[in-house]
Amino acid sequence: MPKVKTKSSAKKRFKLSASGKIRRKHAFKSHILTKKSTKRKRNLTQMGEVHESDEGRVKAMLRI
């Protein structure tokens, strides 16, 4: 039987925290940054957590 592979797109976008939660980056931080406030850009830099309703789908992609 072949190995079960993780989705390449998911392994690039998500990290597993020490407590077992899935971490993600915020959107809207890649371009058109001139009109966004410094506070908004700073808050988008920090990692967020995947919502509990999406956790199952992300874990399936990561094969956890």
C-alpha cells in the first residue's frame, strides 16, 4: 500500500503549536500596504489560530 502524503499547499501554510493547535498567517499583508495603518499591518504580522470548525479539514490535509 502506498504512503499517505500530506498536501504540499497545507504544509506550507500551517504549523502545529506545542499545545496541538494549528497556527496560520493572516491574509491581506502581501501588497497594497500604503493605505493600511501601521497598527493594522503590525497585527496582521502575528500568527493566528485556525477556527475550530476548519480544524478537521486542515488536519485531514496535514494527515494528522
